[in-house]
Amino acid sequence: MKKFQLGEFEEVVLLTVGVLYPDAYGVSVKKEIEERLSRKVSVGALQSALKRLEDKGYLKSSEGEATQERAGRPKRYFTITALGRKAMEYTKRTRDELWAAIPKMALHPKMTGI
């Protein structure tokens, strides 16, 4: 069932937008992911994910004030929508159910002699 489609990177981006609320904009999201996950994130991949999440209705964006340090361009801030929250809850519930369904022996190969 494709109730909510979230790829692994999209899930990370969505969670990070929540962590940074209300200051989630492109650069802050990129830095947070890189620091928390010790993982390099390209600007292009992040911008694509943010656009996909917004197109799916999981995020909404708004422009902040223009600043001189950004040559007059405003930052675009992202927030999670109600649909985005449902997608996050569904994804977490699905993962939790899968983890709970794994037999304990499967996670301890020494006990099974494998």
C-alpha cells in the first residue's frame, strides 16, 4: 500500500525540518544533516528533496526577509504540514512494526550458530 511515499533521504529531510523549526531553510537543513549523520549533502539533492516534499504537500515554504549578506535574496523557510506529520507518523509506525516483527534470534546470529 502506498499510503505515504517517503524515501530515506526525504524522511531525513522532513525530520530535520522539524528539528530546526522554525528556522529550517536550505543551508541550515544541509548543515544539520551533515553534522548529525556525518554525511555529505549536495545542495542539488537537498533542493530536489525539499521541492518533492513540498509538491507532495508534506512541507510548505515561505520567504523570510531579504538580507544584504544574501545580496538581497530572502531565505526560504520550510515547515511541516499536517499531511507531512501524518506521513512521518505512518513511516515511524511502519518501521516500529517491522522492527518488532523481527525474531530476536535473527538479530543475534551467534545464538543461532550462523
